[in-house]
Amino acid sequence: MTLVAGMIAPHPPVLIEQIGGQQILEVTETINALEKMSSIIADLKPDTLIFISPHSQINEDRFAINMSPRFNGSFEKFGAGDLELVIENDRETSEEICQSCARLDLPVLSTEGANADNLDWGVLVPYWFIGQGLPIVSLSISNLANEEHFRLGQAIYAAASESEKNLVFVASGDLSHRLTHEGPYGFSALGSVFDEKVKEIVASGRLSELLNIDNSLSVPAGECGLRSFVTLAGLLSKCEVESDILSYEGPFGIGYLVASLMVKGKSG
């Protein structure tokens, strides 16, 4: 068993001082929590970080896994073109995940070539805090049902169980974008309801209950992280975990959750 932990990380570029400027004073809890997560990961000594992002290439009917040899990361679109990252792809683990998905009859598109090596902010922002120069696997969510994302997590778990590497999975995503009238999508009373439900489930460690969150709640909440979190739920569905919410705050009308889920063994 080489899956050592799962992490939930938000991805607002404003967390990075060169981008956020004085706005970082409004997200200090999140920044401190990501720095704590970085220390947790350092203690785990993983070989690879597996990311899933809601802002990578999204397909209607299949997941995507990036097979480019290495990735380039730039924050130019956020006004910080001098901030760049070059990150190695763990293509061996990426291929093992592809094969595991094939065995479970999960549709996966392998991407490579022109522009495929450019990472999105869903990976770049958390990696800025927790990456520690480690290679990654870069996965994207799809428009398939939550149940299929859960099965994707199970496929990743199967691949991790056969790997000789220590792996940490990072579910990138923000919670509701409709917590206040100043939020990017306006206000919805269901925004805080959604965030509280996700926090409650993550704190309990019973992540499979995320599958019970209906679209009638998640869609009005304006979230972008649920499918990433459901993938994490599938990944950990056969594990005993110790869950720790490191922080939650809702500045700018958007909910940011940082959590670690340490694998303690197999369940049952």
C-alpha cells in the first residue's frame, strides 16, 4: 500500500503574494494551512503528487491525463509573468493509472503535444505551496456523473496499491462561489449550506457521503471542487483515514477548504 494521504486544497491565485498583494491579508488562514500541509507532505516523503483539477482540459464523456514529459507553469494571465514553474511528469505513474482505468472500463484521454504541457491554476497554485519540487500526475475532471468520478478514484487507488512509490493525492477545488453578494456569481443562501455539508463530511472522514450531495444543492452553490473531492472519496473508500480540517474561510464570497486525510490502513 503506497497511497499515504489525500489532501484537499483550494486554488485562488490571490494566495500568492506577487498576485494578491494586500489581499493576502484576507486569506491568511488558508495560506497558513497550506504551509502546514506542506510540512505534513514533507514528513510523508512522497515520490509523487497526483493532482486532479477542475480547470484542466474538461471533456464531456471522458477524463484526461496529461502525458507531457514535463509541465510549464506561468502566472502571466494573473499579472505575474515572472513567476514560472517547471514540473516533471511522473509518466510511469500516469501510465499505470491509465491502465487501471482501462481495466475498470473508464474512458480516459491521454493528452500530449502543443500547449498540453501548460498547467492550469488548479494545479499551479497549490503546487506553489506544497510541491517541494516533486514530480506530479495531472488529471482533469470531466462532465461525467459523480459516480464515475468516484470510480476514477477507485482506479487510482488500484494503481497506487501496485506501485512501489509513495503517493499523495491532491484534490484541487474551491467550495461555493456564492457566499456573499460580492461573490463572482452573486449570492445564494445555498452557498453556505453546501460549504457546511462538505466540511461536515470531510471532518467525519466518511467521504463517500459526498455522493449524497444532489445537484439541487451543488449547482446553486456555484462550487468548482465537488467532483475533485468525490474522486478523492473513491480513492479513500477502502482506507481507514484520519481527517483533519486545517482551515476554512470564505473571503471574496468564495469558500476555501484545506484538509488532510492520512491513510492509516485498509478498512474492513
